[in-house]
Amino acid sequence: MNRRSFLNTAVALGLRTSNAVAPPPAFQGEKSKLKVTGIRLVKTTPRRPPPEYKPAAGSWSTGGVEVANPMSIYPEYKPMRSLFMADDPSIGGFTVEIATDKGVKGYGRGGPGGGAIVEKHLTKLLLGKDPFDLERNWDILWRSTMYYGRAGAVVHAISGADLALWDVVGNALGMPVYRLLGGETKARIPAYCTGNDIEQHIEYGFKRLKLAIPYGPADGKEGMRKNVELVKRTRELLGADGDIMLDCWMAWTERYTLEMAEMVEPYKVYWMEECLQPHDYEGFGRLNAAIKSTRIVTGEHEYTRYGFRYLLGLNAAIKSTRIVTGEHEYTRYGFRYLLEHNAASIWQPDVNWCGGLTELRRIGALAAAYDIPVIPHGGGLGEGVHYIMATTNAPWAEMFMPAPGGPKEVYQLWEESYNLSKGPEGVYMRPSERPGFGWDFVVS
């Protein structure tokens, strides 16, 4: 029985696959005797800011480069994302502070456009509430915004508020959030590095690299050849054993993806990410089913038509690369669509966008029931690393390295901030052991 057939059967039997339930944290039954008394948006700066420097010439990380995107079909917006993204910082991400009557505070970051919704709507819903009532508080925020939300900026707002509440709980109990979630499931988290400063990342020790693909359908065959050249060069520098992933950022089409998968097949690409626009569940499902290349040949010691039937499933499961997505998906209900369409081999929710940690736990529970790994977008950068550490089904964390060309202090501070170490799988990280999410910043 395939995944969609199973889901249809589940619906017929009355099973509620949408309401994935993660086990409640051990502290959930406690009454904190805290009340939320203040909510405000704040600006934060690192307590130990890295020295400023001019990146080395040609650094990809400077951002002034072309990367494939949904607007690439319009020449005036094609050269870089900043040409079409909002200029007003108030439409960007935000940090919210939640204060309590006992002086305990928490901080959470949410996605673009969510800050005003926190200020103008969510504040009145959280004032006076017990921050330990995480499930109840989340449900209040969700139900009260359903008439104009359910995705996008509204869920970005809920994400930030939810994360700030988790930070309050961790600070109140004097425990890092990953301990609240059940403790560590691994001694340290293998990390991959995103960006096209390939030489720098390999020299540092990364053995897993995600490339930002420069070109899409608007660039024709020449763009395809340049994409392949980037992948080929990376494989030559990385060696045979490292992993290469491709970030296509909603820029490709089904046909383009199929052709690119065939072209990069010799270079063992581990996954192709966000090839299509995020709402195209049917398209992702077709890609996930179609992209396979390794042929399974066996049967000498198999018996009857029933035995050979199992080989059909095995042959379909071996793929030349994995189709992954989820960065721009929202709540368990959005990820249910990915499941129903068998749309991705790996899910990539962003904890600051998908509904916060409370909802990420539900998404993860749904994924775990079908053995789908969860590798959060930007998972190594803040709150997400606590989820990864506490979750067996979350194997890797995404990292970004400071641009090349800086003084030694820049990279030393970066190492310390993310508790980096090295080993057989390249670079590893760990969450902070400080209470809550372990923020080390100054608030203004």
C-alpha cells in the first residue's frame, strides 16, 4: 500500500493524521505561577560582536551575486534577490521579548511581516497568561488569527511569540530548551554549510556542502551547463565521499528539474531542494516518484510472483537524488499535503516561520510516523538546534560560515558561538548549555 492509499484508508477509518501529537514535555503539567506582563519588539546585538571587515574580492557570501529565484523570469529583477525583496526593515524578521511578573524574560525570532501582528494582535491574547501553558497559548494564537492567517506573516508572528514562551520556560527552570524537549539524542550534531565559497568551506573541514544554484529556466541550456560546472567543480574539490546538495529556491520547473537531475547524476548529488514553487504539491510528488536512476537487478533466489512484487517497491525506492522541501511551508496542515502527495524525501520546516517550536514538534511527529527525516531550514542558527539535538529523526544542522577575508577573531568567535568541533563527518555543533535558547545578546 502506498502512502496516499494508506492516508485515504486512515481517513475512512476516522484516524486524524492532521493532528499529529508530540508527547508533552515533562514540565508541561507544572504550574509556573508566572504571568505574562509585557510583550514588545526589540533589537538585539551580539554581546561580543565580531570585528567588521571587507570580505575578500569575489566572495559569494557578499550577496551581490545572481541566484536562481522565482523572479528570474523578469530581467529587471534577475541579478539579485534584493531587487525584489522589501526594503523596509519592519517587513523583515523580528525579535519579540516576553516579560513576566517575576522578572523572567524570553526572546523569540519570527519571520518576515510578523512583527506588526505580534504588536497589534497577539499581545492582548498573551497578557496575563501562564507561559508554561504552551499548547493552550499556541492554540489561542492559531484560532484567533485563522480568519486572516493560516500561513505567511501570521504564522511568522505566532512562531516568534511561541519561541519566546519556550525561552521563558527554559529561563524559569534554569535549563536549556533541548533538555526541556527530552535531552540529547546525539553527542554532537553533524553540520552542513550553505554557500558557494566552496574552497573556504572545504578548507575549514566541512564534508557536506549545499550550493546556491545560480541559474534556472530563464538561462536556457547555457545556464544548465554552468550549473553542472559548479556541481562538477565542487565534487572535484570535495572528493568522492562528501555530500553535495543543491538549493534551487523555488526557481525551476518539473521538466527543468528532471533534465538537471540527469545532468548532475555523475556527481552524486544528495538532494535537490525547493525545485518548484512551494504550493505545487502534485509537481513535487511527480518529481519524487520520477527521479531515480540506479537499477536493482536480482531474482536468482526469489520465489513466486509475491516475492518479485517486493522487488518492484525496492527498485522504485532507489534514487539518484532526493527531492526535499518545506522551508516555505506552514504548520502541520501544510506538511500533511506534502505527505499526501509523497512530495519529499526530507522535510525542511523553519522553526521561525512554520509555527514555532510547539508546531515543529507536531510536524516532526507526523514525519517520524513515516520515517521521513526532518532537517530544519537554518537549523543550526538559533532555536532550531535545540530541536535537532532532542530529536532522533533530525540528523543534520544547516550552517553558514562568515565570508572569507576576515581576521582570525571573526572565525574564532563563530566557532565559540556555535560550539563547533570536527570529526569523521566533518564539522559538528552543539546547542548552548545556558538556560532557554542560550541567547547572548544585548537588547535595546
